[in-house]
Amino acid sequence: MPIRAFVVVLPMLIFLLAGCGSPPTAEADAARQSMASASDAGADKYAAASLKEAHTAQAALDAELKTQEGKFIKSYDRARELAVAAKTAADKAATDAKSERERAEADDARKAKAAAARREKLAKAIRVGGQIRPPIRIKEVAPIYPAIAQSARVQGDVVIEATIDEEGKVADARVVKSVPLLDQAALDAVRQWEYQPSLLNGVPTAVVLTVTVKFTRP
């Protein structure tokens, strides 16, 4: 090769090698920043699948950067592509996390509103008596006699005030006459009972009544 041609080619070769050998620092930093944003957005909780893909893309980028560091003649073209892919994946994880968090928060708000409305409705439950007939029990679950109570030779009647909703389910229950060691067993049983709802003007309505759960040692 003539010296003049060599002199022309050599700077071009050096330029090309230098261009390929420049690590994509800005792109890699952008990818890591997007990953941090995804974590801040709660992607681990709200977008686990997307976050996993982002971690996989980031790991591929880190591996490629490490590979090129060990080479004499470096080429970061592939690393640049992986940096873009890693940032894209992390941005998606952040977006998915934000959307899912907003959906979850809206769902929680709806549930809280519904629960508050139900509590308000049950607070207006009518006590059985007068024109309000007691609901008819259609499902009874026997209490489990606690072994510790049997060993202690404890027996007696637990009286419970129960709120029966318009569907006949036990919506609330509390002990009004306690027998130590037996209260929880009584509550656990009563909460599984079901009733034919009481009617007010022909419409099912929530009522309050007292029930007695008897415990007698065998």
C-alpha cells in the first residue's frame, strides 16, 4: 500500500475504532435511572412480571459491558442496543406499576366506601320484638368444646347478641354474657349460622337478636 494511502487510511481506522470503543455511558445511565424509577413506583408489588423483564434486560446490558471491558478492541454497538432495550423495559415496568397501583387504590376506595355503607346500614338494624318476628334459623353449626375448657371442667351458657343482615347471614356478633374459655368457641359457631331473613312490610331487613350457646361437659 502506498505511504500516502496508508496515511489516509490510518486516521480513518483510528476514528472508527475510537467510535466503536466508546461505551454508551449516557444510555446505560438512563437505563439505570429508569430502573430506579420503576422501583420507586412500586413495580416489585404492582408489576412484578414487567420488573422481572426489566431486570433481565439490565442484566444483559451489564454482561455485555463487562465483556467489552475485557477486549482490546472494543465494540459497544450491541451494548447501545441493550441499553435502549433495558430503558424501554424499565419504563414499561414503571408505567405498569403506576397503572396497577392506581387501579388497586381505586378498588380499595370502592371497598372501603361499600364497607362504610354496610356498617351504616347494619347500625340501623331493628331489634326483634313487636311486629318484627325473629328470623328462622336454617343452618346451625355446633360449637367446638375447647379442650382446655373441658380439662378445667368449665361449662355454661354464652349469650351472644347477633346482627342478622337482610340476606340471613350473621353480619356481627358480640358476647353479652361471658363464660371464660368458652366465648370464642361460641362466637365461631354463631358466625356460621344462617337464617331466613326477617321481614318488615314484606321486605327482608336486618335485625338484632340474642342467642344462647350452651356448653355441657360430657
